[in-house]
Amino acid sequence: MLTISDQEFKQLTDYIKANYGINLKSEKKTLLIGRLRNVLREKQFAGFADYFNYLITDKTGEAGITLIDKITTNHTFFMREADHFNFFRDRVLPYLAGAARDKDLRIWSAGCSSGEEPYTLAMIIDEFFGLDKRWWDTKVLATDISSKVLEMASKGIYNNEGLAAMPAYWKLNYFEKYDSERSVLTKKIRDEVIFRKFNLMDENFPFKRKFHTIFCRNVMIYFDNETKIKLVKKFYEVTEPGGYLFIGHSESLNRNETDYKYIMPAVYRKEKQ
């Protein structure tokens, strides 16, 4: 039976937190063993000491990619926390339509998982601008740390049952039949989302221009408070004055620890300067 000592668990979880921001507490020990069991078996490691040595000495990057794919939970669906999307459509886009310079709209879906969130934003934007959209640059940047989910998301293929909460208009106009159980987003919408691998724990965010809106929902629940404060500060620095930050409903920001202004549950704004 595969086991992990307290020392090995601390060594591995310290590495995960330092590199990916994910804070795995002691009660997650069984989960970690379960997620990595097959990796140790396939590599024929005697135990977690051998695995950790492999992890820190691997020069190909493969070990880290596999680790993050195994330990992250990528659960999302279309129209998740729908009031956020309604607010984005009814309040944010009308504001940005008048405020964005050069008709350049910059939206970032950080921690995009399997793509439902950025594609939803792309459909809302398409519907909002209509024929005028051709004059705008409205591409959505979608990033995640997991190569596995990014590959899945870029294909834009989803089970039909997952589209149940979606407006009928969207299903008719933005999806095509893929097979008997799945539908695929039209090329028009797929082309509106740019998927990139990105680690939110990187010291510097390499963006040349600031974002009008950042969605980072149900990501910071994995971080401790110190990591969250640092990340939100970096988000603030890359947000345009007047821009918005959306987080998950199970998350919150301490108003004494951020310069963002609270707007409504899980929605914050960088005040105009």
C-alpha cells in the first residue's frame, strides 16, 4: 500500500505552494496519494522520496505539467454564477463601449479551466456589439496552469447536457453538431478566445497593456491568505482604471487589504483616477 510520510508530504506540498500557489493542508494527504498513485506506478518509483527527487531534477518540464494536471480540479460549466455574466452584459459592457480607447477591449479569464467561462464571455460580447463588433478588437485572453485543460478548451467541444442552462439563441447561433452527444462552438467564437498557459504565481505579469475586466473565479480558494493578497495586488496593477475584477461567490476580498472597491458580491472595481 502506497503511503507518504509527514516529512515527504510537507516537502511536496511546500514545493506545490511555492511554485503554483496551491495550499494543500494535512487533511489532503489521502487525496494527494490518490491523485499521484498512477504516476509513481508508471515511473516505477519506490515511494514519494524518489518521486520528489524526479520532480525537482526533471529538466523537460514534463514532471511539473503532470503534477499540476493531477492535483488540480477543473470543474466548471456554462453560465456558472450567471449573475456575474448578467452584470458583465448589462453594466460592464455598456461602460466599456464608451470608455475603451481605440475600440480595443481587453478581457482576461484567469484560471479558465475547460473554457466555458471565456467562451461565455465571447458569446456575450458578440451578442452585445452585433454588427458593430467588426470595428472592435474583442478577443478574450484565457489562461490556465494545466496544459491538459487548455488543449481540451481550445477544441470547443462540449457535451450537450452541459448546454442546458444556455439561452436557446446561443445554442442555435454559436454551436454546431459534433456527434450524437456533443456540440462544437462555431469557428467564429473559437477564434475570439486566445488560450495560453500561464502560472498566476509568476513574479511579474508580462502584459503590455492593462485589462478592462479580469475574471478569476473559484481559483483563490486553493490559496492561503498571503498568496491571495499578493495575487490580487498584481491583478490590481494590470487593471485599467474603471476596470472590474470578478471572483467566485465562495471567495471574498478583505476591503482593508485591497484597493479594489466592492461593487456587489464577488465583483470589485478599480476606481477611475
